[in-house]
Amino acid sequence: MRTDLPRPPCGGILRLLFVAWALWLAAASCGAASSHARHAPAAAAEPAAPAAVAVPAGEEAELVLMNRRIVRFRATFLGAPPRQRAERGRLAIIAQLDRGGSDAVGVQPNPVGNIVLIGGQLAFVLTPEDTDKLAGESLDALTDTTLAALRTALAESRESRDSKTLAEGLAVSAGVTLLLLVLLYVLARLRGWIASRLAAAIDAHTRRLRPGGAELIRGERVLAAVSWLTGAVFWLLAAVLAYAWLARVLALFPYTRAWGEQLDDYLLGVLARLGLGMLETLPNLLVAALMFLVARAVVGLLKPVFDHVARGGRGVGWLDKDTVEPTRKITNILIWIFALVMAYPYLPGAHTEAFKGMSVLIGLMVSLGASSVVGQGASGLILMYSRTLRTGEYVRIGEHEGTVAAITLFNTRLRTGRGAEVTIPNALIVGSATRNYSRTTGGPGFMIDITVTIGYDTPWRQVEAMLLEAAGRTAGVLADPPPRVFQTALSDFYPEYCLVAQAAPSGDAPRARVLSNLHASIQDVFNEHGVQIMSPHYMADPAQEKRVPPENWYAPPARKPDAG
């Protein structure tokens, strides 16, 4: 069996990451250059005017500089919609940067709002209608946030024009990329080492689990599962490393720094939400765990009672040795279901729509597919609690006859004593007649009955005596109570004789042997007394008697018992 697991395509990953790094460098350089290209002169300063008019949320627009969000315009001002105001503000800022003047940011209050200035020149106007009314934001707070973002964007703009800073970013990004490649290589080697060790251990364990040469566990399937698991862990770690590398590289260049910060914020936000979610659900999990602990304690308290009854102790009403095991299982299941129902509202995600939808789907599947299962289970409970059958009894159900080996919730198993085990659905047993040979014995063992037909020319008293003599000769047939013979019918050509006796010991194979020995004894006795057996369909005397004389009882290849 192969003990090596496939290794990840590390070379392809490295080439892909190198190409991605080169593309991001080109995009960053082109973006930084294009952000300072010559544009048309900035729009004229917006004169003072009456208050701005709010617009629907779908028509709002953001002023973006160096891929960084500066402010969101939410109102129409002097007939200019938010989108036009954002474009005019961007062009005014770029024009100020191209003039090479001062980058000092200031604000000038105005009756219509706050005028944002760059180097003493108008950039854009913030109005009260631009604030987030739902969040309770004030104009001053909006202005402070906007100025902070604008100063950061202007600083990054100056940084993007510095060749030395760009060269340093390229060098650092190359180092970060090299570090990523080394980490991926080490991770791939580590995965290969762990996979080989696990494969060797699996092969050694599967070789030991081969009793008599039979393979209980297929090593190939275990290796495939381990390969999938190690591969999933490898790709997960590789994805985390690539995500961190991308965020670091983007943050090195001014034009893409906002994207890198967004990646960091997103990852930290996800981790923070996961942590807060765990902390919030911890009390609920403790409540759910407490309910399960109480259920376990109740099961433990009931266990000694069930064990006492199972060992043959005195039962409690309907609870006895025959019904204690199904009662134990049903009680435990009901206790755990009750605990699960009580703990359900405290489980994480129990109130989410996905959890509710899954619950409805599972309930629908169970209701549609479990009708036959419920019917079989109900039949099993009827058999157990009505005590129709007990383990160890010899019964006949339909055409099947044997000793009851086990009664489960869904089926009953019979052992025929001739090397076969018959499994019968409980619903079939409940809906059919059952003949029990062990209930009427009044002691150990089972009842046996054999029917023979002998002609009217043979005295019935002789037939009864011969049957009783055959029963007395058979080992396993009890003398107390004594065997009995019944004439069950007077047919057209013969009477029907039924021999009824009790045999011991109980069991499945002994009964089959006792029946076989009794049949042999009947043939011997009838042959000794010269009475032919024409059972079961005797109609007329043949030309020659159909019996075996004693001198031919051991015709070859049969041997006498004393002959060895």
C-alpha cells in the first residue's frame, strides 16, 4: 500500500504569486501617476446660497482621492446634485495640487455650511444636509472627519510624488514577497513530512487490524481522508498568508494604501465579530451545558433501578426483566430529547433564519420518510410490552420456526437450529398468528408434536403404544410430564395420530436434534413391529409392504453405533 500522500503544487503557487505581485506594482505605479495628470481647471467657487436640498439615498455620491473616501455628499447644493459636487471637488483638489501651492487644509464657516479650503483656495462646501441624520451626526463632526481624511489623502499624494519613497516601497514589497514564498515552501515541506508520518502510522495500524487476514479498515480510504484533511489545512494556511501578504504590499504604496487598510480592517473586523460572538454566546452555552448535565444526572440516577431489574430483581408493576431494556432505552431517549428541546433556544444560531430553515427541512424529511420506521417501532413496543415473545422461547411465526434470539425495536431474530438465522419485521409478527412452544411447558424446555397417518387395518392402540415407545427411546424427551398421543382426524383412508411431548434442554439446536432423533426412533419402532408408514398420504395397500426389516437397518454405508 502506498504510504506517501500527494504534495501541493508549490511551484505553481509561487509563480502565480510572483505574477500577482508584479501586476499590483504596475497598477500602483500607474495609479499614482494618473492621479496627478493634468485636468481641466477646478470649478468656480460656489457662492453662498439658501440651504441645500436632501436627495434620496440612491443618489448620494462620495468624494474619493487616492482611493480614500473623503466625504459623502447627501444633498443638492445650488442646483448641483451630489455626483456633480463630488466631481467638482475632486477636480478642484487636483488643480490645487498641480499648481504646487500650499497643501494646508482649513475650514471657513458660512451661513450655508462649512467651506473647506486647500492652500486658501475653495475645494468644496459641506452643508447640514450632508450629515447622517439617522446616526445623529452634526456638521462639526462631519467637518472634522472630512478634514482628517483630506489631510491623509494629501499627504499620500505628496508621498506618491517622491521617487525615493516609491523605491523603498518596491524594495520592502520584494522582501515581503520573498518572505511569503519562503513560508509557503516551508509549509509545503511541513505538510509533506506530516503526511508521510501519518501515512506510515496508518499503514502500521491497518496491518495490525487484520485478524485472520481479513482487512477491517481499508488503508487506501484512510489515506485519502488524511490527504484531503492535510490538503485543506495547507490551503487554508496558504490563503491566510496570501491575504496578509496582499494587505502588506498594498499598504506600502500611497495609491493602494486605502485598499490595504480595508483588507486589514475587514480581517480584524471578522476576528472581532467572532470573538464577540463567542463571548456573547458563552453564557447561553453554559445554560445549555447545564441542561445536558442535568439530563445526564437523571439518567445516572435511573441506571441502578434498571440494572437491579435486569439482574432478576423484583420489578415495579409493568417493569420486569423482559421489558427493562426497552424501557431503559426509551426513557434515556426521552430524557435527552427533552434536554435538547430545553437547550435549543440557547444554542448559537438557533434564532437565525438558516437554522430555522434547516429545522423545517429536517422535520419534513422525517415526517415523509419515517412512517414505516414509526410503524415498525410501534410494533416492536407492542411485542415487548405485551410479552408475546421472550428471548429464548421456541416459536413458529408463519412459515418460520426457531428460538427467539433477540427482540429489537424494529425486528425479531429467530435461530432455526439448522445453521440459519431469520430476521422478521415486527409489523409482520403483530399482524400474523404466533405459535409459542415454550409457554405451556410449565418448566424448562419446549413442546414438540409429530403427526403420522397409519392405515385402518393397524389397531390404533398398537399405533399409540409404538409412538409412546419411540418417544421413550429418544434422548431429550422428558418422561415427566409423560408424552401423549391424540387422534386428530379420521380421514378417508387413515386416522391421523399426533404425538405431543416435552423436551429439554431448551435452545434452538437441541430442539432440531431432538426432532431428528424422534423421527428416527418412530421409524425403528414401526419397522420392528412390521407396521408400514404411508404418511402422510396413505390410500391403498401396495403389492409389497413398504417397511425396512431389522437386518437391513445398517445397510452400507451406514454403520452400527458399536462398530465405531
